[in-house]
Amino acid sequence: MPLYLYNTLTRQKELFTPYKPPYVGLYVCGPTVYGDPHLGHARAAITFDVLFRYLTYLGYKVRYVRNITDVGHLEGDADEGEDKILKKARLEKVEPIEIAHRYTALYHKAMDALNVLRPSIEPAATAHIPQQIAMIERILARGYAYVVNGSVYLDIERYRQDFPYGILSGRSVEELLAGTRELEGQGEKKNPWDFALWKRAEPTHLMQWDSPWGRGFPGWHIECSAMSIHYLGLPFDIHGGGLDLVFPHHEAEIAQAHACFGPEAQHQARFWIHNNLVTIEGQKMSKSLGNFITVEEIFTGTHPKLTRAYPPMALRLLILQAHYRSTLDFSEEALLGAYRAYLRLMSAYQRLKEVSPGSHSDFSVQAWREKVFAALDDDLNTAAALALFFSQIEDILRLRRRELFLLPEDLTLLQNTWQEVLEKILGLTFPPQVSWVNWQKVVELLIQLRRQARLEKNYGLADLLREELSGAGVRLMDFPDETLWELSA
């Protein structure tokens, strides 16, 4: 079936066709590396990891570019405040490059644990200053920007004479004016909604470069325009990021592309795709509210809102169980539910490998498989696809008990679909099959003995069995109706 993706630019699902098939250019805004990777980073990375994997699975040759913002991202996400990385460096009394390198490494470590594939290219803003300066010079030469005191601003009023501004976010300049406060540095702008392409640096500013307008540093928005266009050309196929980036960041990128290259820029990207945000127990995630949770805190269970540690695949499954355009509300209850679901899915997957073929087929694997891929083709509906896998667990148990049967070709198709979708497309990792079957039989027998001991109120034996299993690297999870388990790392 054809793949349909929701395009923020047109506010509808559209048939995806590459600009130059079979090649696909995908650019995603990566992290600003000044702090530990958190739930928001995880959701964005996993969303576009699945898109990258699925496009590759469909046979496209994907160049996936995800940047590292290591300069120019000011606190206010506009033209005011302190550079986020410089602020962190000042607080920790180290060089900005140390901050950038440290948190880039931590981001990679967290994403590797979540089985997020590395992008084809991961450019850093500081390594592409010449490309940014060249783009600014071209915008100035075309009359869409102006220089004031060593800073360069995009002239929105001049831009609006030739191009619509607000096409991505739906905001009008009148809206922007009504919501604009008079902030430091805005007095030198022609209009408050103009935004910086280049900022003059004070002598004490730790990150600055030579430019035709004096020593300074790039604005946040120009970085992504310059790097995406440098590696993918114009227009490229897909630009992705979190919903919070639609305005001002992505709106500004479109304006910069048009100002620099004219109508042929075609809104920079043909598809603009955005994942929704993460809330914590119904509230916006915020350090001031005490509900800010990093990925590492989930893996170690060290956050006050958590009672235990959770493995990376529990978090990955939690994210995949919600459609990427819906709000994901995080709570320990939801994470525990995802962990329990992961263990059940893992168990069914391993048992499916033990099923023997029969002389006939009791259900249509092809029809089920078509539903799975129809869900993925419908704007990457991973939630609907996963529901189809969970609905099949009972059938797998019946196949293993020889209560249902599948012909060899149908069984192979079923096993291959589980592997292709769960592992290759959704990126869920499962324990290797080596020695797994023997572990499973022994552990399940001991769990049955322990359950019987508990029913007989022989709690000493039940506790002893739990302790011995734990010592052997088997972690148990008790629920009212069942006990689930996994091999601990």
C-alpha cells in the first residue's frame, strides 16, 4: 500500500512520493547539547528513527541528516537571553566545547540504548559557520535582510512583499505583534518580529567568529537551513522535529530558504512532520514543577516519581504505543504497563519461534499482515500496528499447544512479519535465541512452583525461589493474575 504522511504545511495526510526517487532526503532537528537527554529527546528520536527505518524497509535510499546545535540557541528561542551552552559552561566553569562534547556523548549513549539508529550525517553548527555566513550574504544581497551594529536581521515586512510569512504555523504578523514584548536587543530591529541571522558578540562572549559584519555568532534558525540545504539540496523531501519547533524555528527556516533562493526553494522541504509533546501526569514537563525526567533516570530508577528502574525497551514501547502526533502522557503506571506489555510481547515472539507447521491453516496470515502494514502506511500508526501484534498473542499460544495450525508457508510468513515489523521497523530488541528456550522452560517451572507455594502460604519457599532466580539473573514481576520475568543484564 502507498505511504501517507501528515504534512504540517498543508494540514492533511498526503501520499508520500520522493522528489527524486528512489532517493529520500530527511532532515531532523537534533538536540541542543547543554543538558542530559530527556523524554522529549527520546520521543523525537524514536519517532524519526521509525520513519527512517520504514522508508529504508520500503526500498528507498535515505540520507538522514540530524544536526547537533552547539551554538546560537538562546534561552528565549528567539533573539534574547543567554546562549544555552554558554550559560552551562559559565555555571560549570569549563569551556563551551566541553559542554557540547559531554552532552553529545550522553545523548548518543541514551539513544544507542533505545536502539535509535545513528543518522547518515550528524553535522554540528560550529562546523558549518562558512555555509551559514554564505547564506546570510545571499539573503542580504537579495534585499531581505539588514545590518545593525554588527548584527543581521531578516526583514519580515520586506519578505512579506514577495512571500507569505506564517504559512507553516498559521500565525499572522498581527498576532506576533500583539504577543511581542519589548526585549533587550529588539530596539535595533526595524520590527519586533524580525529575527536574527547573525548576532554581534561582546568581547567576553566565548563563542564567536569573524564575519563580514564583525565578530559574532549565528542565529539558531540559520544553522538548520544552512546544514539541511548543504547536505540535501532544495527542495528536500522531509523536515522533521518536535511540535514546539513549528514556531519560531521552522517558520523561520522556510523564510530563510525563500529569502535566499526564491520560489524554487518550495518551502525548503516538501513534507514538514512534527511529533507531539510529552506531558508528565497531565502537566507540561518542567524543571520548575519538579517533573523533569531524563532518560538516564528512567534506566536507573533514580527519579522521585519512579519506584524502580526500567529497561530501554519499556520506554521505547511506551512511545510507540501512542501515535506520534498525539500527546504522550508519561507516568510510572503507564511505563509499568508498557514494560509488562514488552515482556508479554517478548515471550510470545520467542514462543512463535518454537511453533511447528501443520497440515492446514486455521487463519489468514496474509490478511493480518496487510492490516499491520496498512496501519504503518497510515501516517506511521505504530499504536494500531502494535495492537494487531498483541491481539495475536493468544493465537500464538494456541499454535504452540497444537490447538491451531498453520501451513509451513503461512507459519514462515507469520514469523518473518514479527521479525520484520517488531525488530527492523519498530526497533524493538529481544533477547537472542541462544539458550533462551532452556532458560524459559526452567524459569517457568520454578515460577509455577513459587506460585503454588504462595497459594499454600509457604512464603519462605516462595521468597527463596525469588532470591535464587534473582541471583541467577532472572527478574520477576508479580501481578494479581500472572508473574512475568526477564533476564537481567
